[in-house]
Amino acid sequence: MSDASVSVAFDPATEVLDIRLSGEIDIASAPALRAELLSYVVRHRPARLLVQLDEVTFFGAEGM
């Protein structure tokens, strides 16, 4: 069973979108994560994107 979560913070002053992923990113979770992350990028239009993966316990090829 797949278990992934996303935490997002946007700083308007620096225009940085900070995305923290945790859990397992696999064939079951990748499509929903992709859609969620894309919605944040479209909404905020950041100048820089920071993706933190230090709490990801499994990253399958589907997550790429």
C-alpha cells in the first residue's frame, strides 16, 4: 500500500515554493502527487522551486 504526503509553503517575498514530500512515491501515489504539485506550481508561479525528499522512504521509477 502506498502512503505519500505533501507539505507546501510559498514565500511571496522570495517567490520560492518549498515542497516537502514524505512517505512512498510509487506507481500508486505518483499520478495524484504529480497533479497536486502541478496545481501548486500553476497557482503560485514561483521563481524558484525547492523540492525536499529527505523524508521519502521509497522512490520508484514512476515518481520520476
